[in-house]
Amino acid sequence: MNFTSKFLFFSFGSLFLFACNSNKNESFVDPLLTNRDTTVSPTSNFFYHANGSWFKKNPIAASDQSNGIFNTIGDTINSQIRQICEKSAALTDAKQGSNEQKIGDFYASGMDTIAIEKAGLTPLKSELAKIASVKDVVTLMKEIAHLHTIGSSPAFSFYIGQDDKMSLKYALFFMQGGLGLGDRDYYFNTDERTTEIRSEYKKHLQAMQLLMGESKEIANKNASIIYKLESDLAKVSRKLEEQRDPVKNYNKMSLSKFNELTSNISWENVLVELGVKKADSVIVRQPEFFQALNGMVKTVSIEDWKVYLKWNLIDSYSNYLTSKIRKQNFKFYATIMNGVKEQKPRWENIVNQTNGSLGELIGQIYVKEYLPAGSKEKLLEIGNSIRDVYAQHIKKLDWMSEPTKKKALHKLSKIVMKVGYPDKWKDMSKLKITRESYCQNVMNSNTWDYNFMASKYGKKVDKSEWAMYPQTYNAYYDPSNNEIVVPACNIIVPGFEGRMPDDAILYGIIGGSTFGHEITHGFDDQGSQYDENGNLNNWWTPEDLAKFQVKTKLIVEQFNNFKVLGNKHVNGEATQGENIADLGGVVMGLEAFKRTPQYKNNVKISGFSPIQRYFLAYGYAWMVNINDEALGNQIMTDVHAPAQFRINGPLSNIQEFYTAFKVKKGDKMYLAPEKRVLIW
């Protein structure tokens, strides 16, 4: 289960956020003031009121699907990582196996387009030969398993993670997967946009077959084979919202039972190929999917399966192959699916991939050269303040009984806060990187990542591990460890380079939409089902759970009523966890802010009262403008609601917002008191 929930990008200033002495005579342009669109009333649409002027001045670039705080600071981060990559690539005496050698050679291989064009499909030659040698169900399943170890994911999904009910043990998880369109609804929804995407996907499959060297006749035939096979997998795949129930998606069984359920597949052989030995049990997220797959390995011909596997491999590595293959992949997945018209500069794509593959190594350099000193301490100060007010809120809840409050407070007190960067780095010494082949470097990295995961099985759970790099502006809550992880980069706020942001900014962005949001994930519709030790275990009284579910149902209904692109609705069920976390976060950030001198002394800045400034800061945290194509894709595949509703939704439930901006009955931001919901 992925509880990663927020993407906030901030720029680095030349001075530390919490230790700077700005020149009082220096001209300062307050982004909360200049980003606003005063032609839009805050009582009508607070999202556009807070950010509309910035959107007008900064249209979405042809090479992006969105623009806003993500992109602006993402450019800054990429520029800094580029410096690390280019500096490493320029070294002529880098020690073999050193971080600099691997980073430099990986980046250089990606920038060597001449070698990439000359190689064509050669880097995948041996893998394509393995697929061609498949002759029966046994070798088919072995090859499917092998492809999983190198970064492809045909037929299903597999990973090794903590057992939901025994968090101190690693378990084997099998899930639905194998869909080129990502989500099952793309294969069946009948609206105009989805129908058009299906049509374009079939054309994409044909075009890719031609680029793989097939004749037009064979290309058309293979495209039909692939689409039919994926459609059959999609038919037995659960909807996005159905995958959110941790109990219904926890089906633990012995390996022998799994074999019984799928008698045509020998999972012992599959697991050997997956690098797992002596497995006694598995957790099957969607048993019905694997029952259908069990039938398909017999009813679908081996030759058709080979067509599908070959496509899956090429699709997985298309961005690391020839320009024609990359362009076709971009045309469908970026342009048609997400409305992006132009590819980014080559260096930016390679920087992103180098960071994605070697982020652990880049992070070590990044911490030394770019990270503000004292970040951990400041983040912990804000995080502890949020946790403190959270405890006070729980104690005062009028809908929760004392026994459940006691357990909620115990869980809250046990939440581990990992901030800044890891205390120890992963050992990537066995990863081989050269300048010879970009595609091979990516495959080597994928294989290392897989082997690192596979090596965990049977070992003690490493609670010190991070699933995020220090140079990543993001944060997450992990229910199995009952922990939140906040990289140190979250400490910096754009527009305040070289000066101390006021507390309204700190608590609106870092306190509310970061710490408050992530802590609330421990108490959302999913996280609330895990106890203080990270185990799927009900700690609620039946009465309190029923009251909680009434409140979460209200959140679902609120977001179901939000419409985009004419008549498309936000999926309130699928997004409810993030919506609960947004609401809890902004409430806790506000309560923590009320303890600061700025709030208590009613200090105005740029003409805004402290509380107005707090809400504007929260709006700034989600300053994201997105094109229609990407928006349509988001509401079908993402558990996060569109940015405007992550602002307007929670704020419409908070009385202090009504008071601060004089929202009254009849205003679009107004919700009748009986429809407002506050949970935590």
C-alpha cells in the first residue's frame, strides 16, 4: 500500500531558512500577495483567488502537463542535480566503484545519443531471446518472473514488504497488474475521452510493433493480441477504490493453497526465479485475478503470450532506446494521455533518470553540498508541535469514547518521525555502471533494486530504511512502521530566499500540508485500521468506529460532488484517505500556528491578518495548474484529488476560514453547518 501523499517543491535559498539575517532595506516581494487573483473572490473559489495571478503569468509549458510550485522548484532541484551529474561525468580520475564514477558514467551514457542510436534494440537482445525460447506454461511463468527482476511487470505485480498483520516480518505480496493503460477502467469506460484513448492505444501498439521490426500485417495482428490479453486481465482487476480496503485486500494463504487456487501454475518455480527460497505463505491481494490468470495461461496460446511479453519488455525500456521508439512512447503516454506537447531537453530527462536510479548515491553528495544545516532540528520542532496539538485535539473529541481516545493517543505517541536524511545509506557497491550502454545501466539499476528487495525476505525488518531521497520534496506515512518520513528539503519555502518566513508560512506549508497531513494518514480510513505497532488490528470500539465512518462518508460525498472537465466527478471513495489527511493537516497546522507570537500578537504582514495569511500559505502549498488531459487521467488513476479541491475542499469545513474571509450563505465556498465535517 502506498501512502505517499504529498508533492511540495520548494527552492533553496543561499541562506538557511532559520538562521538568516535579511537586509531590512532589501526589496521583498511577498508571493502570497502577488500570486493572488483579486478578480476572484476568496468566498467563490479560494484556490484561484490565492494562485490565479501566478497562473496567468506562468502558463503551462508545452513540455509540461502542469505548472506551479512543483515545476518551478523542480527546475531548481534538477539544476542542482545536473551540477552533480556533470561534475561527476567530467572527472577523469574517479575511483572505480565510487559514487562519482557511477553517477558520472550513468549520466554520460544517457547523454551519448550516438551510441544509443547505433545500438538499437541490441541491449535487449539476450532478453528477447529468452522470451523467444518460451515453449510451455512452466517456461512462460519462469520468464514472467524473470522479467519482474529486471524492471518489467507483465501479467501481475509482485513485491516483498512487511506483513500487514505481522509488521516485524517480511511477506510476499501478489497483486493484479500487467496493464499497459495502468487502470482497468480505461478498457471499459464509455465516455468520449476514454473511448478515444483506447483507440489511440491500439494505434500506439501497432506503431511500436513496426518499430520493433514487424511487418504491417504482423504489427496489426500483434496489437490485437496484446490488447485482447490486457482487456482480459482488466476484466478481473479491482477498481481503484476497491484496492483501498486493507482487510479485503489481505488474503494470506499457504503456498500450497495458492497452488490449489491456481493449479496450472507452479508458484514454487516462479518464486525460485523471483529469487525467493523456502517460502511458506503468500499474501494475495486479489485472489480472483490470479484465478483468471490461471485460466489464461492455458487458454491463451504460448505464441500470444510471447507477443505480450516482448511488448512489455520494450515498453518498459522504451525511454532508453532509439529516438523513434522514445518519440512514439512520448506521443502516447505524454501527449495523448497527459497533454504534453514537447519533450524536455535531453539533459533534464537524463538527470531525472540518473536521480531515479542512483538517488541514494546522489543524495550523499547532495546532503553535503546543498542541504541547509540544522534542517533536521527545525523540522522536528515543527513536527513535535503538530503532534502536541494533535494530542490535545484527540483528548477534546466529542464523538470518541475514552477507551478509543486512549488507544489513539498511544498510537500518536508512538509515531516515529524520520526527518532530514537517513542515518545510514544503502550499500550499492555491487551495482555495476559503465559508459558503454545507457539501457544496460538502467537494467543493472533495476536488477539491483529488485535484488535489494528480494534479499529482505527471511530477515529482520530494517526500521531505519528510508523509501525516499533527501533531495526529494515529498513526504509519506508508512502504516507498517507507524512512521512519517520528511526529507530535509521540505524546510525551504520559495520566495523567501535569504529571509526568515513568518510562522503563518511555516505552519501553513510545513506544519499543515506536511506534518499534519502525514500524521493524519495514521488516522485516515486506511491508516486507522493499523495499531501503534503497524499491524492491521482493530483498536476501535464498534460505536466509535461507526461514528468515524459516518464522518468519512461525509468526506466522500463532498468530493463526489466536485466536477471537472464538464461532467466528470472526482472519485470521493478512492481519494478519501488523502482528503481526510488534507483536512486533518490544515486543522492541526492552524492549531499549532495559534500558539505562535505572530498569531497571538495579531501581527499583520502585507495587509493580511495572521489567520488570512495562514490560509493563503496553505493555498500556496497546492499552487498547481494542470492541463485537461492530465486532469482527466488523474481523476481515473490517482488517489489524490485535483489541487483546487485539496484547497477548497478542506477549507470549506473550517469555521476560522469562514470568519477570516467573511464567507456567508450563498457563497460558492459556503457549506451548510450540518454538511461540514471535522474528524480530528
